Amino acid sequence: MARRSSCATSCYATKTKSNPFNSVLCVFISFISLSPLIAEAGLYTASDQIIILSPKNVDSVLFNSTAAVLVEFYATWCGHCVAFSPTWKNLARDIKEWKPAVDLAAIDCADESNRKVCTNFGITGFPSLKFFPAYSSSESRGLELRGFPRDVRGLRHYIIDKLEMHNEAWPPACPPLETASEAEIDNFFQTNNVKLLALVFESKDSYVGREVTLDLLQYENIAVRRVLDTETSLVSRFGVTDFPSCYLYNSSRHISRLKVLNEARTFYSYALQRLPGVVRTGKPQIPITDLLKNSTLQEWRQFNKTSVYMSDLESALHYSLRVELSGHISISGNDLTALKKYINVLAKYFPGRPSVKSALKTVDSWLQQQKGTEIKYSNFRDVLDNTVQTSDAVLPEGVQWVGCQGSQSHYRGYPCAFWTLFHVLTVQAKEMAIPGTFNMHSEVLQAMRGYVSSFFGCRPCATHFESMAQESMDHVTTLSAAVLWLWSRHNRVNNRLAGDLSEDPHFPKIQWPSPELCPSCHGLKKTGEHHWDQGEVLTFLRNYFSSTHILMDYLQDETQALIHQRNRLTAAQMEKEAGRGAERRAREVLDNRPAEEPQEEEQQEEEEEEEPAMEEQTGEPYPAGLERMGVAAADKANYQEPWEKPQRPQSQRKPKIVGMKLREPQENIVDLDLFVNQHYKAKALRAAAMSGVVRQRSLKKKEDVEDLQFEGGWRVKRDLGSQEENLGAGVRIEPYPRPHSKRWMSLLSVGFSRLDVSLCVLLYLLSTLCLLAMYLYFKLRIKLRRAKLSLP
């Protein structure tokens, strides 16, 4: 079992960006901090569903507990302990449902901090097993198992024997394991508050009944009892002919036989746990009909539980690439390598729609071209969203779970779809393999391992998966083995999470595929133990996850996704141009200095940079159809759209007048209605010309060039020409109105327009009238004063 230092774990769990200095520092601390290293060392972890004992918790776990505990004392250097550890882990997974009646624990006696505990319990050899019954006293040293069996079945039976030997008051956490009599069964529903009783008929030496009783310990509304074949009255009453067999008995005295694929413990437990009304303790089920009626929850989508949905796979891609990866501002080092492998595997094997596959291949090609050791997620996102190019490649946005939807929003979803995605990829890699050629048998598994280690949001989940990968992934040597490895590890995770808070009560964690889904996958050993027929399992997996059986229901329309992407591309280009314009205006504000020749040259360069942007938004500025309409090649250089700003000759210079401050140039005001009208008329003209509908292709171009000349060398030549073209129906394109800013006269090298002269004349007349009014007013006042003075 691989060992990890606490430093490495903490550094790894909290990183968002690979930093070489941090990596070196973490390794250095892991070498100088020996105590954390020892604390994490051992053959087992908490994810193995085994209690790890230490001096701090040994008393609380072993003494005065309501559960019986079976403890393994081992040493990490002991070869027999290492060989026995897989059996101990399998036993823990096998009897997981027996909690809280029975627990498994382990303690590493090679650890110096645990040495005193092992000495107190009299441990002298490894591995050693000791059984501690419920409510053991602090003076107890446990019951030592000598010559204990080295298989799961034998250890399971030993635990049952020790449980039945409990002499004191029966622990309330442990169900009754004794055989049932006819009198008890007749009065069962009067003394027990359950709806259903399951009776397992078997021989005296069989453990099936007791094992099933403990398997149903964590479930409500059902009880299990064992009935021996010697109870002839009950055997006759229920019509039992096979041993073992299981019969259901309810409060209405109705008797029915439980139908199972094989008469064995695993099949009984699975069937009983899924009977109507039987639920795990603390997880009451909400009927699906209530979910459909509840408008506050997400819309429930009816789906086929025996199929894979492409909607789940595309949603997993969206969440993985747009949500999970977005937490990394930059990606470098091992993380970048993991991302490249992940995208490469998706580009090779993802069985999606053409547009999605094209998008993945585009991203993969871009990533492979990145030669640096670091990339920005923003750049990656631009390529993923196709904002740097235009093509029919798109990954739809948003999640829409179908086969992976949960009864509530926090159930299933992305983890379910992520597992499904890699099951599909392993099967696709198997199906696409070319016989006789070398194939990367663990290519998909390594890509999954790298992604989970670097990016998967649930860090404890990533740690658990890494421990499974370190344990056995390197032993995968064929593509078929890769498919089966991922399936078996998924079942191991299901076993660990069964009954957990994250388990959806409507979709319990089971060992998949179920007997109903694949009867041929399940079999029995000679000892009556369940086993998987891996040949049949492989056939089932290849069929279930085949690209030909993936359902396309509930998918987002591909055309709508492409339209949305093109709109986003246009918006991105407009935003980019707006940003360039803002930068240019900021430079103009910062460079607020007299208008000199260098500044004028910079302005000309900026105007030249603006022209390509306009061409990208409006298409070709000079339509190819103009050649067919009669425009000479020489005129193309002078061709200008009606809405374009007239260009100023390079030889033009601004006047410099000593003692006179020129008025700042006014901002051009565009008549939007006129612009739209003229723009669409021009487009209609070009479309008609290029489509060949117009018979008369004469373009009469009139040039009316006016020289606006300043004294001192200021000269602007502006093209105020108009274009007219006669279509078959006599459609006429009106030219832009010619500007009426012609100057009548110039004085001191400053031109005056008609408006300026008019204003001057008006002001002169107003001032004359004002003076005349003042003259009349004062004259009248003087006459009045003289008249008053002449009176006697």
C-alpha cells in the first residue's frame, strides 16, 4: 500500500497552481517531519471502512461499546500481514451492512507510538486477531483467534459464532440470530412494529439466514428470521421444498416466495433491500409522483435506466471543462500534462455529435501546439468556446442530467456522469483498437487518474481514487482489463458510499450490474458464495456502453448551439474593438499636447488600424461583383463605402497662426436613419449585381471633388461623389446629401461659411437697433426734464 506524508497531502489538496518552489518546500518538509510521515503510514486507511486504532481512541472503540469489534494487530514490515491485508479489506466491504452490530479495526504495532498498546494486549506475533464483544470492560484483553481462517467466508462465520456466544444482556444494536418457532411467527406482528417478515428456511449448519439478518440490519419496515428445516409444521404450512429458500409473510397472513436468480445470501439481501416500502434507516423515500408534482424542484425527465444518455456525457464535458477547470487561473507542470492527456483521450474516443467531436479535436490540436510549461485558462476557454475562429465546432453549454439526474439537486449529477463518461471511453478504446497494432492499454485510465488528481473538485474522492490507482492500476495489461478494472473500482466506491449521506434514496448504491440487468454476470461458487463471471461482465459492459446504444434524447439542438456560438463570437469581436477604441481615447487624453506633425502621424496610423476591424464586421469592403458591374480596376483603389469617413491627404497640414487659437474640430455626427437606409440599399445593389439578376450593369460614377483650401497650405480634397445605378424596375439609390459647409471667404487664413457671415450681419443689425433705442430713450428723458424746469 502506498504511503503519503501529511505534507504532500495538504500541499496537494490546497493547490490551485503548480509552483516548483512549493513542491520543493513540501518535499523538504516531508523529509524533516518524520512524525506526520509515521502517522500516515500503514496498510489501511479510513476509506477501507476499517477503524484505525491509536492510543487516543483505543479505549473508546474497544471498551463499553454497543458494537462488537474484531481487531487485527499487524506490522507493516511483516510479509504475512501484507498478504493478509486484501482479505481484511474485502471482509470490511463484505460486512459493511452489519454496522453498528460489528466493526472491524486494525492497529500498526510497528509504529512506535502504538507499541505500548500492542504490548498491553499481549501481542507477540503478527498478524494477530482479537474479538471484543459488545460492552467489554476496560480490563478485557479480548478473545484471541488462533489458526483463524484466511478467507472472507470463514472470518464471516467466525464473527457470527462469537456474536451468538454473547452471555450478558443482548446488545440492542444486534438483531436476534436464534431460530424462530411457529408460536413466535404467529404472534410476530402483535409484538413487532414492522410490515413485512422474511423467513429463511435452511439447514442447521447453514449461515445464510443469519447473514441475511445482519445484511438487513440498517433497513426499516422489514425483519428477517431463520427457520430450520426441522420445524416441520412451518415447512408444511409455507410449502417449503428447497433449502435454503426465502418466503415473505405479511400482517395479512399472505405468504409468497421471494423470487431470486440464485438461492444464496447475496441474492436474498439484494432482493429484500429493494422491496416496496423497505428503506434504509434515516432515508425515507419520496415517491417519484410527488417529485413530479413539486414545481419547486427541477423538471423530472423520464428515462430508461438500462441506457446511457448523450445529454449526461455532454453535460459532464461542460462541467468539467468550463466549471471545474475554471478554478485554475493558470495550468502548468503536471497539471498541464494531465489536461493534455485528458483532452487527447476525449478527442480520440468521445462518441459525440460531429460538432462536439470537432470542438474537442480543435482544443486538443491547440493544446499540443503549446510548447511552454504554462497556459492561461482564459486562453484555453477562448479555444473551447471557439471565440478565436469560426467553424462548425461547438460544445453546448449548460448541464441537463437525464440518466444521472437525482431525486434532489444535490444527488448524483456530475459524479455519476463523470464515471459514465470514462466507462464509455474505456469501451470505445477497446472497440476502436486495431488488431495487431500497439495500443495504450491504460491510456484512458491514466488520463482519468491524472484529471482526478489535478482537477476533480472532491478532494477526498481524489485521494481515494489515487489509493486505488496506486494499488493495482499498473497491473492492467490489456484493453479488456482496463474496462474491467474501472468497473470493479466503481463497485468498490459504491460499496463504500452505500448508506452515506450522499446516497440518493431513489438510486441506492449497489453492486452493478444488478441480477435483473445482467443475470449471466452473476454466479455461485461451490461454497455458495457469490462470484462475478468476468467474461459475461465484459460482454455486458461493451454492449451497455457502446456508442451505438447511446440515446440522444433531451439534447440541446446543434443548430441553436452553433448560432449561440456565432453570436458570442461577434460580441467578442465587438468588445475587442471597443477596447481598442477606449485605449486610443485614453492615449489621446494622456497625450493632450499641441497638434504637431508627429501626433498627426500617430492619428493616421490609428485610423489605418481601425479599417481592418470594420472589414471584419461588414464583410468585404470592396465587393467582387463590382468588376462585373463595370468598375475599372483603377477605380477600386479610390472606392469608398458611402458611410466611411473621408480620408485626408497625407500632405495636409494644420495652419499655424500666431496669436490666434483655432477652434477644436467638431465631432462628426452621423445620421443613423440615413446610414441604415443607404447601407441596406448598397447591400441590395451588390447582391443583385452578383446574383446575375440585373441585366443592365452600368454603374455611373460621378465625382464631384471640392477643394477646401486654407491659406498657408492647408488643403483637403474630399470626395463628395454619388453613385447611381438603374435596375430593371427603375430603382434609384439616392446619394448622400452634399455637405453645405462651403466657405465664401477667408480672412487671416481663417475661412468663413455662409452661416458665419449671416450671424455677423444679424448681430450687426441687432446692435444698431439697440443703439437707436438707447438714443431715443435718452432724448425723451432730456425733453421731460426741461419741461419741468420751465414751470413758474
